[in-house]
Amino acid sequence: MTSSVEQFLSSDIPQYGLLKPEEVQEPLENLLGEAEEQLRKIASSREAAQWETVIEPLTNATERLGRLWSAIHHLGAVMDSPEWRELTNNNLEKISRFWSRLAQDKGLFEKTRSISLNTANAKLSESRERALNNSLRDFRLGGVELDSDAQKAFTERSARLATLSQQFSENLLDSTNSTKILIGHEGRLAGLPEAVAQAAREKARSEKLNAVAAFGLQQPSLIPVLQFADDRDLRKEMYSKNARRASELAEEGPEHDNSMLMAEILQLRQEQAKALGFSTAAELSLASKMAESPEQVMAFLLDLAKKARPFAEQDVAELKAFAKTHLSLEAMESWDVSYVSEKLRQKKFSFSEDEVRQYFQVQHVLAGLFELVRELFGVELRESPEPDLSTYRWHPDVQLYSVIRGAETIGYLFLDLYTRPTKRGGAWMDDSRGRRRLVSQVQKPVAMLTCNFMPPSEHRPSTISHDDVTTLFHEFGHGLHHLLTEVDELEVSGINGVEWDAVELPSQFMENFCWEWEKLQSMTCHVETGEPLPEDLYKKMIRAKNFQSGLFMLRQIEFALFDLRIHHQVIESDLQKAAKSIMDVLHEVRSEVAVLHPPSFQRFPQSFSHIFAGGYAAGYYSYKWAEVLSADAYAAFEEEPTNYTAVGQRFWREILSKGGSRPALESFKAFRGREPSPEPLLRHSGLLETA
Ligand SMILES: [Zn+2]
């Protein structure tokens, strides 16, 4: 094994900067071979089955492989290149087959099952018992109880699914990157914030385009154009090109069309579910979640929709009337919605999002966030003292922090904040190492946080919108969940083993603090004057906080219902028909819950990576589901406003520190002293009749 890969695998802080695509293939194969050899040894061992003789070596065998593979995956997502792509694509099926084989190993399954029997007298710890139960469940969901022919087919489908998801992501990124909107004269930039216009001019210059300015479809240009550009044709062009991404109607032609991939993904998921005795993929998905059945989730979503609907209808009526009387837009089109909303917001609350943005310089926001984390959980984040960061980071933008409690470093955090064409869109947290107690020491958790903020320019630091601030806090909450764990077993420490529909609890919880006056004071610093956020602007922001919250809530419910229904129906065996039925379900859901209807060329599912390329299949509802928990958790702070540190410590003790070591509902009840209530979510969103 080359020394750089070995160094990456064994160091406390992973050294991503050492990994080169051309040096990774052989080590990956070696690790795969080693892991397989270990599994064989464990399965054939004659020792009595115990935690120490089965689970521990099993985890040892797979952890190093997992480290390298997830690094390849991560680097492909943030530093996309033909070399990383090839590595991912060449090994995807091999790795998927390995995990399938492991899950289907009847010998290992039997050994795992007998641990609880063998240790009946010496009781297992809570976290080991939880890990063991999860493991038995995963064996079953991985097909261990199938006969060998069915197992083979199951494995083939899993491998194919892994490939299709990867293709889906690549299509979307390529389609996004293949579109440029060229601007012929300055007049077309009217209305845009200067920083956005400047970035567009720089883009045209640096890419030597024959234009005054140019836009791509990446979020930091798409969103402000739709929101601020006075040029309606420009908005229409951006909206239309974005809406058709990765579809048969895409700007560049059908070469990145995701439609057939989506159809095949759904078919395969359905077959996997049937093989395991579930009637639909949605039922299989819920087997490892907090929610009990698709029907329960559907009822939950429809109930929220019912409550949000009157508010959303009001929102739309107000928008349309405003568009007509103030902007002379007789018919408000989809490409006008953000623009009209922004103008209405300015009129109603007399401030613009761009005005707010000037106060949020990324590095100041981070400082305020770190201060909050110190107050709530007593931990400090310090920029890493490592002398040579280039061996650790994958790009010069990346920052590395140590997480410190008392005098002890308890984990590490990588931050990769700015957008670039080689990075996938959106924001997310990934784990790189999980906490684990080893014989001689504790392995420290490492988290990686990726965002797509507008980078600083030569003359100006990066400023972000308040929405971006919320996103940063959100992802940071995932990071804290992973970093502040005190669980000793890797299988259930940090975010490992947490039910998917409870994973958003700490992340959405953190978002609430972006609205507190004192917290905002410590994280704002006007980019020109250096002033913190003034109180009158803050008051306007608070008044505007629930602006269009009914509309927003309905849109999230639309996505969640669409996701659940396409996974909870019979999928046609004909791919064309299956693809069509996906769009049919979308239209059905829209006619049921939506109050705004996009044009017929819009191809939303083709870019819905959460469910086709991420882990959210039949799980997008998790955002709303967990928001009930997170809003109610934050309400505990509202009830004791002078006691943040004590409530924060309790939140850590009962939720963050426990990770996946016990059911999420139990952790919630331990923190709150009762079952979750949906009232705080509705109250915070301004969706209570009495509010
Ligand atoms: Zn999240």
C-alpha cells in the first residue's frame, strides 16, 4: 500500500491532501481483500460468539475500507474530475457487492444473533444492545434470510442501484454546468446586487466569453437573478433552463436526461422491497425509521397541508394582486414569483434581502456560531494549529478546526464553504471518522461540512444571505450531532444508527438561533461600515420571518408527498410507462396540495437528488417530521430564556451525546420530559389560527 494512502487511513486527522486518484485503486482493492479475509475468519471461528469476537473485529474489518471509499466519494463530490469519476464508477459495483455479501452472510448473522444469548448473564450495555439490534435488522433488510438465488438477484439490484444513483448525480452536475447565459449589455443586469453583477462580469472575463457578463445555473447566480433581475426575459431564460435541467428538454439536449434512470431506480427499489416481503419500497424504507407506516406519514403530511393551505392561498392572492397593481404583471409566471415576492417583501417590511446580506460576512457569522456553541455546549472551535494544511485539505478554500472541551480535543471539523464548478450543488455534512473507544485510546470523530456560498472576490469578503446563514447553522447542527457524541461504539456513535427521520432534529434545531437578537449581534458586521445588524432592520426581519410560510410549508409537503407516493405504488415494468407515471404522480400531488403551478416544461423530479441520489428515498418527509421535534426542542429554550447553558447541557446529554445509541423518541422524551407536540412548529411558522 502506498505510504500516502496508509497515512491517510491511520492518522487522527484524515489527510485528504495526500490522496491522488492515480494512487488509490490498488490500496482500495487490497483493503477489500483484507476485509473479505477478516469476514471469513470471523465466520469460521470456533470461539464463543461475543461482542469482542464478532462485532468488534467485524467493525475493524470494514472501517478502513469505509474510510477510503467514503474519501473517494467525498472528493468526487467536491473536486469532480474525470479521474475521480472513473475511480468511483469503476469501483461502485464492487463495493456495493461487498456490502451485500456481508449483509447476506448467514454465518455472520447466526454469530451476531447468538451474542445476545451468550451474554444473557453479563448484560450488554445500552449502546451495544442497540447496535446489535440494528445489525440484526440490517442483515434481514440486506437479504440474509433469502435463498441463494434470491440473494444473488438482490445483490445485482443493489449494485445496479448504486450505479444509477451515481449517474443521476453526474447528469445533474453536467447539465447544470453545460448551460451559460450570456449577457450582451450592462442594461440587462439592472436590479441585481452589485456583488452578483460583478461575479457575472468576472465569469465572462475569466472564461473569455464574448459577452459583458455571464451566468451559470449554480445557486449563487440562479437565486439572485430570479429574485432581483428587472429584466423579465433574463429571469425567464434562467428559470426555464434551470427547470429543464437533466431532462429530455435540457438546454444541451437529452444527453443528461435522468428520466429513464429514475424509472429504473424505482423499479429496482420495488423489487428489493418485494423480495424482502414488503409490499412497496416505502414500507421497506420505513422499516428502519421512527415513523410506523406510509399511511401514518401520509396522514401527518396531509394534516399539515390542511393547516397551511389557507395561509398559502392568502400568500398567493397577495402576490398576484401586488404583481398586477405595482409591477404591471397581469399574469404572474413562475419566473416572476421570486421577483414579485422580493418586491412585495420590500414594500411590506421595507427592507431587501440584499440589504440584510451586507451584514453577514462569512467569517463573522462563523465566529458568532462558535460563540453560541460555546455558550450552549461548552465546547470551543479553534483553527487547527497544523503547520502544513495542504496535506489535510482538498482545496485551498477548506478550513480545519479542532473541537475542544476543557483542555481536551474531542474532534475535528473540515469546512468547505464556497461554490465552484467541480462541487455538487447544495449543502451537506459528511462524516469522515466516527467516535470509537479502542483499547489504548478514543478515536475522535471528524466531520466535513460543505456549502455553496458565493466566494469572496479580490476586493470584497464573502457575504451571505440570511437564508445561507440558516443553511450554515443547519449543517453545523448535523456536525455537532456527529462531533459531540459520547458513545463508545462506532456503530451507534454520532449520527451512526440514528433513525433517518430523526436525523434532522439537531440541524433544524440550530436554525432557530439565527433569529435571536443577541446572537445576530455577535455574528454581524456590515461589509462597508463594520456595524452590527441595527435593531430596526432586525425588527423588520422578524416581522417578515413568516412571510409566505404557508406557501413554503406546502411546497415542502408537495415534495414529501410526491416522494412517498412514487415509492408506495405499483411501478410499471415498461420503463417509458414508469417514467411517465412519475410525472403523473407529481401532477396528482400538485393538484391536491399545491397553490402555485409551474409550467408544463418544468422537470423537477429529474433534479431531485435527495431521493434519487441521496438517502432520502421515501424519506423526504423526514424534514417535516423532525421539524416537529426540533421546534419543540427549541421551545424548551424559549421557556427558560435565562438558562441557556443549563438547557443546552441537557440537550447535549440527552440528544447529542447519545447519538444512535437509543431510539430518537426516547432521547427526545428524556430531554423534554414528554411526547413531542406539533404546536411549537405551527406557532413558529405563524400557522396557528390563534397566533
Ligand atoms: Zn439536514
